[in-house]
Amino acid sequence: MPNTAQSYIDYPMIPIQGGAVELRDDRTKKIWQTNIQPFLLAPYPVTAGMYSAITSESACSVERDPMPIVNVSWHEAVIFCNLLSQRVGLKESYTIQGEDIICDWEANGYRLPSEAEWQYACKAGTTGYRYGEVEQIAWYNENSEGTSHEVGQKQPNPWGLYDMLGNVWEWCWDVYDENVYGSYRIFRGGSWAEEARGCGATCRRRSHPTLSIDDLGFRLARSK
């Protein structure tokens, strides 16, 4: 995989066709449907090498390129998306004014996937809790040996996306429940530290956007 800022100009992205997805919140028992416009999604989570190449710093102790970046807050992930867009000549997706961040969904730059986009892409046309057998598709607490692993080592989903479940959680754009949790943002997918039940397409978690966690990273999206 590339390890310089210039080499990410042609960063591979998977075209995701439009459709619809049903989301649910097990806490409130709320179910809703969201329409998905066509978009692009990276086949792997952002790696430590890519993060270091674009930011000229490392947010974790492991800097080998194939390892997923972790210990990156939601705010830092958003800043990274804009920085990468700048480096490769795309229109930035985010306008950042202090704590206020606005997403331009028409921009062609890099961004975080929405929660609906993430789940739609994760399920990849499948109907179960997972798109395959957990041992074959995910690093989780029973096979991870207590650590993250190089991206792309498990089987991808039917649309060619790796590590959508397990290995590291992934930040999404959305606020979880502003009335109850304020600015807390959603992350999805499970991680190397989770039990199998935490590694599913509909499992939702939340954290404050300024916090970083040792099994939480992110994946890049772009609008088409």
C-alpha cells in the first residue's frame, strides 16, 4: 500500500449503488428507513501509514502501513478528510468553525460515511446480522489475540469491502441522539476487543467527538 501523500491521489474506492436501508435503535426501539444515493467507500479502514503520510504525525504507537489507525477522535478524522482532500485537489467536504462542523454532501472530497451509508455498504445486499461467518470475516475477542490486525486479512463482503466487521470500530458522521447525548457521534462495526455479538451490521455505539479509543478508527467515503 502507498506511504506518501502524493501516492494517495489515486486512492482506491469502491462504487456503491443507491438503494434503501432500514436502521434501528435497540435502546429506543425506533426503526426508520433511509434512502441511499450512490457514493464511494474505501475498501479498507484508514491505515496508520496513510494517516502519518497525510498528517506528518502518528496517532498510535504502531506505524506499519497495513495496520488500521486508532486513537483518532471524530474531530481528528474530519480534519484528516479535509487535509487529504486538499492534498489531492478535491473540494473539501467539511466547513469547520470551532466545534461547529458542516458537511457539504455535494462536494467531491473525502468524508466520513453516514451511518445509513455505512450499514448499507456493510450488509452489501445480505439480510442477516453479518455478511458471513464471524470467524471468516472479522477479528474479534476470540481470535484477535488482544490486538488489531493488518487490514484486508479476512474475507471481504460481497461488494469487496474488508474489515467492515471486527478489527476496529469506525466513526460515522451522525449524531447519536442529540436530545439525550448531545454531540456524541456514532461508530459502527465492532472490533478486536468485542464479543461476536458486537460485530454485526446493525450494532450501534457512541462516543464524544473529542475522545479517542484504542480500538476505534475510520473509513473514507466520497459523494459521487
